[in-house]
Amino acid sequence: MTDWYEVVDQKLKDVIQRDGKKEKTLDEVFDKRTLLAFYKLFSRGVLSRVDFPISTGKEANIFKATTPQGKSVAVKIYRINTSTFRRLREYVESDPQFDLRHSSKSKIIFEWAKKEYSNLRLLWNAGVRVPEPIAYLNNILVMEYLGSEQEPAPLLRETNLANPSEVFDQIIQDLVKAYKRANLVHSDLSSFNIMIHQGVPWLFDVAQAVSKDHPKAGEFLDRDIKNLVNYFGKLGVHVSKSIIYNKLSDKK
């Protein structure tokens, strides 16, 4: 076993043990290729340490980390060994970036991480509130961290909103910016993929976002709007889908 492997393996093992997770977590998330990618990110000065786990999703784990300059960042690791990506095909089957016929599972995951970085960059440049993308390498994405030093910002669904109508309007503004300026449809927008940070909503989890020219963009957009209208309707904010579509079609 090489020196770099031992150093990075121990750094990440310490994080898992401090958090009280089982050793199995280390093996599932940090396979040898992921450890090598982490070593390169440490060597390039992108990261100096990994602080604590933030969340575990169906395909990825997210950790809070720190840069050599002392800045907090979020590190998203798409799992190579245990990811299923069962729904991936509907998002990429008409995307020229992907050719699933001759791609290995790891290559697809690497491209998926790259796609999320690219989508974040497009949205960030369009003025949409998303975590600023910082770097990506293979199955690892480094981006802006939203939250305090102790814990991440809460999800929309975990937040008791003082003014739901205002938050709804802010989300719709970002949905419109994404569509008009970045030419993207989030495609999985819900209370699970919106965080409330410093009192305002931030969109995240954008790997599946597609161009508005995608054959299923209209279907995905309608689903996003329906999710928002239904969720905020339960909070007393009653807005019809047609009003949102009017904002999307407005030439201004």
C-alpha cells in the first residue's frame, strides 16, 4: 500500500470514526479510486481536511470540508461501488454528453459529477442562488458550503417559514432565471432540493438539470412547477401554474 493511500485513508477514517459511523461506510464511499482523487485534491491545495458528514443520499455522500485558506466547502462524493442511478437514463438519453452504450459504470458517474459542476456553473453565472462550484475530479464535486460551522443549512421541508409567499416568489424568480438565462430546467425541484440559508432559498442537487431543448424538458418543468405549487399551497400560498408559465414565456 502506497504512502498516499495510507495518509488519505487515515484522514477519512478519522472523520468516519468521529461521527460514530461504521467502518463499512468508509469502504462504501472511499474506494481506492476515490481515495486517489482525494489525494490529488489535497495535493493541489483544493482541500486541507474533511470535517464531518452532512448527508447520505441514494447515489452520493456529502461532507463538510475545509480549504488550506480556512474556507468551508461541501464535498459531494458519488459512490462508485454502491450507486444504482436507476433514473439516470431519462435525463441523459438525449444528452450529447452521454453515450451509455459503451460507457462503464465509473465513467458514467464521472461524467455525472462533471455535469453537475457544469450545471452549477451555468446557474451561478445566470444569477441563480446555487452553491458556487469550486472543483471536480472523477466522482468528487467541491462546492460552496451553506450553513454554520456546526451544521448545514436546513432543507425547505425542515424549515418553519415566517413568510412562505416571499420564499415562493424567490424560488420562482430563480426558476425563471434558470430557464431564461441558463437555458436549464432543474428537473427534480422539490422541498428536498432547496435549502434555506440566511433566510433565503438556495437550489441544489442539479446534476439531472437538462437543457430546455431536451425532449423531456417540458415534462420535467411541469413536474417542478407542480411540486412547488402543491407544497406552497399547503402553506397557504395559492398560485396557479399558468401564472408561473406566463413568467417563463415573458420576453422581459
